[in-house]
Amino acid sequence: MANLIKNGDFSQQGAHWSASEADKVHYENGDCVIASPAFISQEVPTPDGDGGTFMLSARMKTNPGAAGRITVQAHPTGEPVSLNVGGGQSWVVLSEKFKANNATIKFVVKLEANDGENGKPGSYFGDVTLSKLS
């Protein structure tokens, strides 16, 4: 299963990702670290320009008092799919299988620090993968 997300392992740091506030996003040891209330995002075209069954997975952790979320939104229509971690979570691998309708032309993948002290890095992300299963 090929990863549809470019640079989901952050081996090229922020390449292929857009940051809402670049000064609140940094990269260390192959992971992306985000301070609240910032996020990074990437548009991902659907393979073959259609829907199907997909799998979102990632490694995530948070410092105490912080929280992190990854959201995948299908476009032009579809319900968002999210992976969430609360404060003080050690590294965990989360995954979610979901279906996208045949009208889906792209996904917007968003990694965000959705809680925590403003400007203080606390949400960690690694090995972010979006794969088409069928």
C-alpha cells in the first residue's frame, strides 16, 4: 500500500506541507512538532480520481496539557475522519479505516495542535500515512 501523502515521515522536514504559522512548527528526529494553535496541511489527490476504502494512520504523542489531531477531509463532499490524542499521551500508533464516495477528487490532510499553552510545542506527529485499500 503506497502512501498517498508526500513526506509523511518528515524526512524532508516541511517539504510538501503548508504551515499556518511557520514559527510554531518544527521538525526533530523525523517527527513534526507543533505548538498550539498552529497546524500543517497538505492536499492529496485521490488515485485514479475516485473514491474507495482508505486507511489513515500515524504515530502521535503529546506533552501534558497539550492535544493533537489529524483530520482528513474528502473534497468536494464527505465527512471528516480524525485521529485524536489528549494531554500527556506517550507515543501511540492510531489508525482509522474509512470510505470516500466516487465523487472524491482530493483529500485535505491537517495535523494540528488543538490544545495547549499558546506557542509552546506539545503535539508530536510521525509516520503519517494515507493508503487506498480498495
